[in-house]
Amino acid sequence: TVGLSHPSYATTINNIASNYLKKRDFRKALDYYNRAEEIKRTTLGTNHPSYSVTLGNIAAVYAEEGQFTKALDIYLRCEQNQRISLGQTHPNYAKTLNNIGVIYKNLCLLYTSDAADDLLCVDFGGRRITQKKNIPQYL
């Protein structure tokens, strides 16, 4: 039988989390994804492709919740892991880069939705967009 610390058990937990995400129950989805992440980290290591999948799933929950800074931090960890474990030509690596781009776009729109305290201009698709003072340093 498979124990509670086996990677196959983590996959099952990951699937349960996906169902909660589809139901938009973000708290339960994160609980299950975080449990899966812990199991995969301890059993497979942080450079395993399956670990990166779980990181991407956690980031997706934060993105769905509108917590773009948290999502970006985790997507960037996922990107580093995938660059090592999959290489830069793998389709999953490209998907993660796309997800990072979407998060940057959402962060820029979030920080520019209020006209107050405009500080910095950024070019997205030929348009000039201003950012607010208290932006994360990686923008």
C-alpha cells in the first residue's frame, strides 16, 4: 500500500485540490496543494518536475484570488525549478513563462488602477502605463 508520505498520495491530494479550485474554494485548494507540495518536496526534491507542477498549481490559486504578488513569487520559483529539471525548450516551461507574463500584466493594471501617486511609466504593448509608488521591486 501507499503511505501518507508517498508521491502517489501527493498526486491524489493534488487532484482533490484541483477540484476545490474548480469550485472556487480557494482555502481548501491551498490546504491540499500545500500538503502535496510538502510531500513532493521531501520525497522527490525541489528540482523534480512534479514538484514544479504543484508549485504552479499553488501560484494559480493565488492568481485566481487576485493575490498577484504571492502568485508571482511562486511562479518564479517554479520557473527556476523547471529551467533545471525540464530545460528552456519544454512546453511546460513556456507555459510558466506565459503565466509569469500574465501576472506582471495584472500587477501593472492593479497598481495603475488608481491615478494617485503615479511614479513610473512602463510600456506594455506600445501603451504607456504608470505605476504607483509602493510597487514590488521586481516590476
